[in-house]
Amino acid sequence: MTKSPIIFGRINKRLLIPVFLSITQIIHLIVNNFYFPEKKDIVSSTYSLAIGQIIIKFLPCILKITKDDEIKKAKEIKQRKCLNYFFLCGLFLLDQGIHSAYTITSNKLVGSKISYNESNLFLVQDFAILSIEMAFMAIFSRFLLKYKYFKHHIISIIIFIVLGIACEIIIILSDNKGIEETRGKIKGYLIVNSIQIINTLVDALYFCYQKYLMETLYYPYWNIAFIPGIFIFALATTLLTIALIDKRQTSSSLDFVRNFYSYYRELNGWIIFGKIILVVVINMILCPLTILIIYYYSPNFILIIFQISTIVYSLIQNPKGSAYCIPLYAVQFLALMIHLEILELNFCGLNKYTKRNIELRGLLDSIDEGRDSSVGLDKIDINKDYFIEGNQKEEKTIEMLEKTDNIQENPNILPIN
């Protein structure tokens, strides 16, 4: 086995889902910042998000990724269904409401030009808040999902949080104007950051609760997204109705009504049409990929998207300060990969309690307890690179070998697919 201090953990094709989602989130970020960022319409954005959530209902038929036992479990679920879905929708509404409050407060108190987030993902905009999000994810998954955290998890969380705070300090210090503004608006920043911390708490709870419904209560993933989608569609219709019946239009006391009329009066029709179609397509990709990540993995995997989008946002908003943080970004991302067990620390027993090695030890114990003493251990496929080979002469001897190396030494052994 390799003696490298860092090795790959469990790798499979499904890890492409976070990659695709990250790319889509970056595109969404670019659209928000460069496609007429000063003009926003919350009504069309809410409809776009609703369509993205509702289309997940048809995902099992399109991709055929649903198992028969999942459909059977979905039909058996009846107790407290409405209450759980109501709580799920309430969490989503609270999450979006707090984020909207954060956007409005930030624009008024500290002058930050933060736009309405037109996706189902909470747009983390600084590394200190991202670190807090990671901590909340760990806490909620520990108590709600009963996940266990070991040394490698704790070490990676500490590194991630320390580097996140360091990155934010460097970015602030690199901008002298930013320091002066911060001193003059310290009260405003405290209020804004407090709102954002509350937003991270609700956001982490929302993702963990989705996983709880799927993993513990066996709710089908398509309904976990579809029900809130219907709720969002009703909310968008309510906002549209309020805007249409408000006779004051651009002079309305409601911000979203004024923005609604100015958006459609001041922009070219083709520009509006292109923006709406683009946002709808982005949400039709973002929403299904988000729910699939939570379905296949733990909610913590959402942090990959948050981390990458935060780096891109930082490079766009403050390229000078972010340039100093690039080495820290790399180490922080490495810590995140260790936390998610995509990478493992192969020293001091830090990878002893990774999910892959726990399952491997359980497999070896079951083989050792249940096999006939006259039969040697067979080859056990661990992943595409390694398999376990038992020695028939010395039954207690077990080796993990690389498939390619073993094939060269033993040409009669065929690779295990």
C-alpha cells in the first residue's frame, strides 16, 4: 500500500455532480454580477426558482435513478407527512426571507451592492461566514442525522475555520479604503453580520433536514424538492398579484413592486427575455443537482459549491486582496476534501475511522467469522485501484494490493471490475 501522507478516499463518478453544480453556480454568479446587476426583479426570479424545484418531480422518469424499494417506501409514508412538508417549506421561506433582509440591510447600512440571490443556494460572500456555515453543518448533522465525527473531521474543521478567518482579515487589510469604511460603519457591519450568521444557521438546518427526511423517514427526494417548489410558485403568484394591483407602480412603498415596474419599463424586451430564460435554465440545473448531492452524500458536500463560489466571488470583488489568499484557498480546499473523506490523512491513524475503512474492517470481520477454515480468502474488490488478497497457506494473512502491480507480478490473475 502507498506510504503517501495523503491518499484518495472513496472516489466514484457521482462526485462529478458537485463539479457540475459548482460550474453552474459560477455561471449564476457571473450572470448576477455582469448581466445588468443594477436591475433585479424578484417576481421573475421566484418563478424561475419554482420551475427549477418543480421539474425535479420528473427527474426519476428522465434519469431512471429511483429504486423500486424507494417507491414502495414512498407509498407507505403517511404519518405526519403534511407536518414535515410544512416545516420544510417554512425553513425554506425563513432562509430566503432572512437572506432578503440581509441584502436590504447590507445595501442600506453599509452600502454593499449585494443582489437578490436567484437560486436555491445560499450565496456565501465571505470566508468567515463560510467557516461558520461549516460548523453549523457539523452540529446539525451530528444531532439530527446522528453522524459521528472523528479526529480527521475535527482537525479539518479547525483548519478550515482558522484559514477562513485569516483570508477575510487579509482581504480587509489589503484594502485601506475598506478599513476606513469599516471603522465608520462598525455598528452597521455588526447588524449585517449578525443577520448573515442567523442565515447560515437556518440554511444549514434546511439542508440537514432535507437529508433527515430522505435518510431517516424515507421521503422520496423528488417530493423533498417538489413540495417547496409548489410553495415557491404560490409565493411568486402572490407577489405578482400584489404588484399588478398596486396602482402606485414605480412610486409604490414596496421595493419589489417598484423594481418590478422599473425592470420591465427601462430594459429592452429581448434583454429581459434572455435574462429570464437564462435564469430558468440555471435553476433547472442547480435545483436537481443540489437535491441529488444531498440524496447521494451528506449535506456537508454542499460546502464544495459554497467554497468554490466564495473564491470566485472574492476574486471578482477584490482581486488584489484575493491574490494574497490563493495559497490559503488551496489549503482550505484541501481541508474540506479531508473533511468530506475524498482525501485521507494516511498517518498517525487519522484515516482509521473514515467511512471507507470502517466498512472495510466490517467486511473483513464478516469474512473471518463466516468462512470455512478449509477455504482460503478470495479476492475482494475495494475500489478500482485496490483489492484484498488472502493467502491460502496462511489464512490470517491479508494484503491490500494494487490491481495493476499485481497483474504484472501475477499474469494469471484477471482484474476485478
